[in-house]
Amino acid sequence: VAPAPPTAPATAAAAAAAASTAADGCACCLHYALKQQGRGDEAVRRLAAFLAAAARQRCSVLVVSGGGKPEARPKGQLSTVEALERLAALYERERVAGAAAGAEVAAGPKTAPDESARTAAGAAAAAAAAAATAGGASPALLPPLYVAFNPYFPQPQDRQAERERLCAKLVTGLVTGGVALQFGDDPALLDEALRFLRRPDVLGPAGRV
């Protein structure tokens, strides 16, 4: 069976709207698998567009890599950590570009008024074009964003690697919703994971799990 085509930015709003309508007033958390959404920078742009659409529909989003071991991923396919790091960098570039455009407009005319007006209009147009290229990228457009965490790896080194991946996701500052735990049947490992998540340097006692 052929995989589903990637969700284009133009259809992201429709997908989020359809899910929100189907939820019929209930809280709706959309599941976004990077595995199905292109490679490299294109995957980041698609993610930014989808998050903006979900925010407009008041949906939350769970972002996952989409399964498979890291070493088995096709070249260019992003993990959740890589996608969030790139998305955070994209938001920062947009913030800097917007601040620079605003400062240039606020500075007022330096030469002839007509030339200043053209400069200000050009800066505003450039900022708008950059935002459009990024799929409407802005941290202000983020919905509640969740990431996954699997506490049930049998080997201690694998559990430690999973914890390090989670911390790398959290440090981006984009995980505004909480952490979704994978289902499992080992109460001891679950208790160990919950104690880890409630540490002040991870989620803290008030963190959402």
C-alpha cells in the first residue's frame, strides 16, 4: 500500500478544521507524524503551517517522529527533536526579521520622504513574504503542543537515551502542552518515569503528563 501523500500547507487548515468539527466541542488533539510529511526544511515548513492551522481551530497537537529506529530512517527524515529544533530556529529568524523591519520603519526618513516610504514598504513586504514562505511561522501561532515519551524500554541505556531525547524536545521551549506517555504494562518502569518527569529540572510537579 502506498503511503499517504504529505499534508501540504494549503490543506493543513482544512485537516485541522475537519478534525475540530468531528470533535463536536470536545477537546481535540491532532496526531502529527513527521514520517509522512516530507524531508528537511520542507518538513519544517509543513509542520509550522499545520501548527498554525491547529491553533486557529483551537486544537492541540501531538508531534511524533512516526516510528522506526533512528538509524533506519530515510535520509532527510526528521526526528521530533530535529524538527522542533529547526522550528524554534525558524521562529527566531522570523522574530529577528520582524524586529529589524519594525526598527527600520520606526527610524523614519533618512533622506527624501518618498525614498523612506519606499524603504518602509519594502521592509514590510519582505517580512510578509518571509512569513508566508515559512507557512505563517510564529511562536504566537502555536497550539498546545505535546511530545511522546516511552518509559518502557527494557534496557537501562535505552531508557536513558529516551530521557535525553525528551529533554532535548523540552529545551526548545515549544512543548507548551505536555508529555504523552506510551501505554505499557510495567508499573515499576512507569513509576520510575513519573518520578523523572516530576523533577524540577524536567517538568516539575505541575507538569502535564
